[in-house]
Amino acid sequence: QLQASGGGLVQPGGSLRLSCAASGSIFRLNDMAWYRQAPGKQRELAATITSSSSTEYAVDVKGRFTISRDNAKNMVYLQIDSLRAEDTAVYYCNAGHFRGIYFYPDYWGRGTQVTVSS
């Protein structure tokens, strides 16, 4: 129901665009998010986008990550620029909902590996 793609090996300073294909029933009704999980660390929320396309970012990715959605294609994207070694992680797409200011994940898909290394 959620399938992330677009990861790979990138040099520091490079860019990647991650894509997530969602089934229509999930996409239309949900806010969307990208999480990431670095080796040995907990999964963390990186970026969110509401059904009306309002966006929020974690402090350490703000200015480098851009989340967007294409409602006609049931797709959500994560543009990652100025990649750093600490961005190395498995990136997961999620469909969930906001309750107040907090995002609650509902549906997980398989992640895509992003490795930043020279």
C-alpha cells in the first residue's frame, strides 16, 4: 500500500529524490510523512505534509529536505539536498494523521536505503 523508492549511494553534498507510491484509499484521507532510521538509532520523523499540503520539518533537516505530494498520482516525494553522512538511514514513507501538532503514523511501507559516503 506504500512503496518508497529512490534511495542509493550518494557523495556528501549531493542530492536525492525519494518517491513513495500510495494506494488511493490511503493517500486521499491521510496526512503523509517521511521517517528515517539510522543504524543503531530509533526511527525519527523527518518531514510531514498534510492533506492540504502544509509542511513541517525536523530541525536538523530544515532547509535541506523538501516534502511534496502529487494528489493526482497518489505520490509523495522527499527532495534531499546537501546530503551529509549523518543522513545515512533507511527512509520510510508513512500515511497517518495529525492530532493537534502531533503526527500519528498509521500505515508503514518498506523503506529505501540512503547512504551518504565518499
